[in-house]
Amino acid sequence: MSNLISALDKATDNSGIAAIEEIGLQGMITLRGDLSVAAVQKAATSVTGVKMPAQNMANHEGASGICWMSTDELLILCPYDAVAYTLEAIHKALGKTHALAVDVSDARACVRISGPNAREVMAKLAPVDLSTDRFTVGMFRRTRMAQVAAAFWMVDAETFQIVCFRSNAQYIFDLLKVAAQSGS
């Protein structure tokens, strides 16, 4: 049996003005459907224990949460070792409701950047207004970081969590390291 490792095997870097860490294995399920349908909302909220997020928001508690991806898509977060159970529970809650739920855990990677300067580091890389009065805790954006697609939200006042394709994890990590260098 293979040893499971995340894209960057929990790499960290504290050499700059913000701390960067790959958070390790994270369960992620894409749920697509009509988000106004009660069964779709119940499928998402019942497996995560968090409320349905508003547009452009993320609600999370530890390794579990819901991120609003688009008008017909949610990203369901759960512990990595609970993905199969969570997916089964989503399918059961959906019943015959027209929707799609797919495990994307191994296709994605999660990186966190934290510290009092995390906002400034992120602002160098994403075309999003990250000023304190415009981007607050829980806000969620799908965008580009330099040349690759990424999504991120604020976990707390000094921490961003970033989701990217696994194949871009090293690129994102290195971008953050360069942007976090003193004087950059």
C-alpha cells in the first residue's frame, strides 16, 4: 500500500514577512447543482456542520467547511480520511435531486499564508482588492495568482487559505515565498 502524502509533504517557509505552509491532505468534494434547492443545501450543510455560505463566502470549522465557488458549485471541505463517507452521505442526502458530487481531494492542494503581512503578500499576486475594509474574514475569491487559477479565503484576520490544482502547488508555494521576501 502506498503512503499518502500531500502535494508538498507539508512544506513550510518562515524566512520572509509571512509564514507559508502546505496544510497537508485535505478532503475536498465538488458539489454542483441548483444551490437554491433545499436538498442540495442540506447535502452540503449536513456533512460539514456549518451553515450554507452566502455568495463569495466560505464557512468552515477546522477541516470541514463549505466554499461558494459559483452560482451552481460548492467546494465541500472535510477530513481527508472521511471523504468516502462524506461523499456517500452527500449522495444519500441528495436522493433523486439533479446534482453532481465528486471527490477532487487528490487533484487539489491547500496552502496557508499567515502573519501580520499576509494580506500584503497576497495583494502582490492576486488581482483582488485585499484592503481590510474590502476583504474580510470568510470572504472567498476564485481568481488567478500570477499565472495560475486559485481560490482563497481569509480564515482569520491574518491568515489566508489557498486552494490550487495539485500540479501548481510548488509554483504557488514558490510565488508566495518570493512575494514574502523582505523588501520585495
